[in-house]
Amino acid sequence: MTALIFETVGDVNSTYAYLCVYQESDKINPFMEISITEDREILFTIYSFPKNVALTTAQWEEISDKAKIFLPKALANEDPS
């Protein structure tokens, strides 16, 4: 099983930072983005690739756990302006 890598990205075009999710075997191309909607909910965006991305149940749980931890941290860093 390949490990997952999570990278926090801040973007001036986004209200909140977001997470890019990579597989250790491809550290250049994220296969998923975990972001926060304007309604302050978690949004998972899975990118299309020519090669299939396979995940175990443990990896799905890891992604979910990271998202649940990320949400309050990103909301706490919200710019009140």
C-alpha cells in the first residue's frame, strides 16, 4: 500500500486554504483536493487521471480524518474582512 501525502495550499483566489492529496508514488500530481465550501462544509474533489487511483479502506478513513481535522483549523484562520 502506498502512503498518502497531504499538502496545505493557500490561494488568494480561495476564501480558505485547501489540501492536495497525493500518493507517495506520484508526489507531483495530486489526485484529490479537500476544500471548504462557502457554506463551511468539506468538499472532496477527485481529479481525473489516465491511470486509476486505488485506495484502501484505511486510506479513505485517513483522508476523512484529515479533512475533519483540517476544517476547524481552516475556519479558525478565516479572514474576517
